[in-house]
Amino acid sequence: MTTSILLIEDDKPIAENVALALTREGMTCRHTMLAAEGLELLRVGGFDLAILDVGLPDGNGFDVCRSLRAFSDIPVIFLTARSDEIDRVVGLEIGADDYVLKPFSPRELAARVKTILRRGRAALPTTPSTAIEAAPRLIDVDAERARILCRGLPLDLSRTEFLMLKALAARPEKVFSRTELMDGAGLAEASLERAVDTHIKTLRAKLAEAAPGTDLIRTHRGLGYSFHPS
């Protein structure tokens, strides 16, 4: 099956070069210049990944990503000329998988797309629904439906959050480095390690809401994070 990418970018030369690089890697690329049109295409579906420019004539990539996350968990890569760290953190907090600063190499972007898709597919569950033995009533992984339940209720997780929590919960008390969690969640190697901290912060908030009074994810300064189901 051919990999299909949606590119929302208002700079035509950039879009043409990106589309060419993706095509050379065996992928198809649908291009639009407008946020509204791109969001409608995403609602129809059929795309494996979206590349979103942050600044668009009728909106911005952040808004598109927020709306997208209400109905889809496909990977998202942001393109932007803004280098402020706060922008990158915001992008990651709302569910982006990577953040690429302009100017960039279209070939490198295509490589990042392939890496995110390859790691994401490798990390997706392929076995029937199973419960984590360490705490079957507190945290359950429903592998068949790609969801995690806390005290019997499904958590509202993004694709990256699901994969990261799944990796943590599968090996209770093991200290995962940020690099290991990035690999487990299918994040590109060039992603900021800060992205892990951002996703962990979000996961903690969702777990605390579902299971008040618990401390399921613990920080090991200078080392990483571990999962403690009891």
C-alpha cells in the first residue's frame, strides 16, 4: 500500500520540493495551501501523516493540529520559520510528532517522515487485548483497540502518549531514558528530548484525573522516567 502524505504549505517552491522528495521515496503527496481545505481533507481521511506549516493564509498549523486531534491520531510534522522554543513546545503539547525549522532539506524531511512512520508502525500493537499483570485493575492495555484503560475507563491519549505509556507500563519500575521513550513512541531522532518531558507531563495529568492520589510515573533526575503501578 502506498504511503499518502498531506502537505499544508502556502509557499509553492517549498511545497514542490517537498512533494518531489516524498515522491522519490515512494510516497504520494497531496498539497493544499489553506488550513480550512487541509482540515477538510484530513476529515475525509486516507492519509498516513500530515505536514503542517505553522503560518498559513487562513489560519495556522497549530489550530489545524488541535482540530485534527479531535478525530485522528495520524502523525504530524510542523514546518516553521519561527525558532522560539515555546513554539516548539506548544506544537509538541498539542500532539505533533516532530518540528522542522525553515530552511530545511526536503530529503531530510522525507527521511524524518519515513522514520516516524516506520517506528510508529513497529510500535503499534499486533497482539490481542491483554492486561498488564502488575496492576490489572489499575492499568490495562487494550492492544487490539490501541487504547489504555485506567480503572476500567479509557484514557484520552494521543498516538504518541499511547505508545509512550504502553512502553513504560509494559516494564514496571524500569528506568527509561528519554532516548528510549522517544524510540518507543516513534519520535524522530532529531526531536527535542524536551518533547518527552512535555508528553510525560500530559500523561501525568491524565492519569491523575483518572486515578487521583496515585503516582504512576516517577522522575529519575538525569536518567529518565519509570512506571510504578502500586
